[in-house]
Amino acid sequence: MANVLSSGEEFRAMLLNITKMKEQSVDSSFNMLKPAIRLLLEKGIKLLVVTFGPGGVFICLREGANLV
């Protein structure tokens, strides 16, 4: 999704690192995803759910988001 909303393919490398992310801690994986998450929220996505399988779920909101 981040590649579609960005001007290029800056997040393509993340797709290649999915296997690597499975070997990392949830915190490390989340830190790797932060730029893509930030872009999606800045482009107008109001609520983003990032799942980590047995590692849990992150609910991401843009600061000041007004959800109805």
C-alpha cells in the first residue's frame, strides 16, 4: 500500500525483507515498518492495523485522528 501512495518504489525493499522480519523481534519489525506506516497515515488512512501473527497487533492512528 505504501508503494502505491508514494512517488516511487521506496518500500519495495520491505517486501524482500519479509522473511528477515519473521526472524526479528516484533519491535524490530515494527521499527522497520514505521516509515511505511507513517506515509500511509499522512496520506489519509485513518486507522491502520498491523498484525504480527502470534506476536500481536498494532493499531496505528494519526495524531489527532477523529474516528466516528
